[in-house]
Amino acid sequence: MKPRILVIRGGAIGDFILTLPAIGLLRENFPEAQLEILGYEHIIELARARFYADATRSIEYGPMAGFFVPNSKLAPDLVEYFASFQQVVSYLFDPDLFFENNLRRAGVKNFLPAYAKIDDSQHAAQQLAQPLQRMALFLDSAAAELYPSAEDRARAKEFLGDSTAPVIAIHPGSGGVRKNWPAENWATIAKGLSRYAPEARVLLIGGEADAAPLATVQQALRGAPVLLAQNLPLPHLAAVLERCRLFLGHDSGISHLAAAVETSCVLLFGPTDPAIWAPANEKVTVVTAPDGLLVRLSPAVVEEAVRRALG
């Protein structure tokens, strides 16, 4: 029977993608293992049957709550599930060890606590892989990679249509207001594309939290051919981004998604340190704001970076 490894990873999109190099290290060193991921289903499906994971399971399953309570009654199906793994690696914040102790009660013998608060010592992906050194696994590259499936790519082709015009994607949002460049500036950049990339189609990307900046950019582009990707499943969005000529965004999970499919990116960073948090992929250009304040970043500076990225 082949060995079974479980990686437990909560967090947002960017957190998960930054952990992919560590998960890839497990995959590469234990290619014969059944590797599974427990986390938020809409995020971890990026990895299911796409190189990293053979299977996934939702951490939002109701009876899972008992594992975060000391000495609670544990759901028999979850006890059986956890006990089936020869190795469990957990990135969950568990300061009182309630979760770890309950996993051991369930029969988990090899448990590796991998949670650590990210500091400024080295790239986040390197820090997330550091606990695996206890398994004699060492990370060479902090660059995350994603591998869209044939179905993902078919959905992307259907979404983008038959046009051969290059696509420039813009995601004017992020997980925090301070990490966002003013939407009016994004509108300026989007309108300017018609001067130096007249053949390109603009793809606007966002979710519910990005409604306001999306509306501002859409208004600026009224009358122009604009594609809109809102709330696409992440594997399909990854495949769409894979087909884009360029991606423009902030320090966000979607930026990590674009970089991980090897799309050229121009990313604007303000209060966060790109040496720690920017995708480590080669095709990423980072533009840092003066004094970490994106409101002080000039559209002219960003336009120059976009022009260079387009060649």
C-alpha cells in the first residue's frame, strides 16, 4: 500500500500559492505517495489532480470543529481519515496544541507543525518550506507554479473566444485597501493602453470586494472591447491568466495566481515588502511606491513599467 501524506493549509489564495513550493517538495520527494490537502475547497482545488494533490477535502466540514476543542468527542469518520495518513503536515495556527493533541488522539503518529509567523528574514515561500527541513527536505526555488488541466484550458479558450488579439489583464483590487492603488489611476493606465497596445483586449478581474474599483475602470473604458472575469472558479481563472500577454495588479492572491502560470506581471507594492511577499517568478516586475504609500505612486511610472513589460 502506498504511503499517505496530508497537508493541512487554511488561509487566503496568496497564502496557499506561497505554500505550493513546499507542497511541491513533498510531491517530488515522495512521488509514489497519496498526497492529499485539507483546506478551503475553492482554493485547494487549484492543486487537486493538477500535479500537487491526488485528493482534497474541505476544512469547513462541520464535525471538524471538534478537533479544535480540547478532549472533545471526535467524529469517527474523521478519526479514520486522519489515522490513515503516515505523515501529517499542518500549517494551522494552533497555539494551545488542541488540534495537534486531538490528531494524536485520533491515531496520527507523525505530525509536523509547520505554522510560523512570516518575518522579514527571507521570502515567505522559503519560510513556509523551512519546517520540512526536519524531514531532510530543502527548497531550491521560492517560485510557485500552477498546472491548469486540459479542462481548465478548454474553459479558458471558451471564455476568451476565437480572437487572436493579445489580452492584458488588470485586477484593481486586493485583500486590503492600503494595498490598492487608486482606481482612478488604474483607469488612466487602462485608457492609455489604446495608445501603445492598440491591438490588445483588456480583461478586468475581480470579486465582490472589487466592485467599486472595477466600476471605475469600466467607466473609463466604456465603448472599448472589455472582458470581465468576476468570481470565476480559480482553476479556470488560472487558465485564463495563462493565455494573457500581461497581468497588472497589486500584492494579492490573484497576482500570485498569474505569476504561477508564468504570465508576465507588473505588480504594484505599497506597505508590504516585495522581497518577502512578491511572487518569486522570473516574469514578475515589481513597482514599489514611495514610502510604501500607493497614493504617491505616479501613473507615469507605472505606464513606463507596463511599456517595458510589453516590449
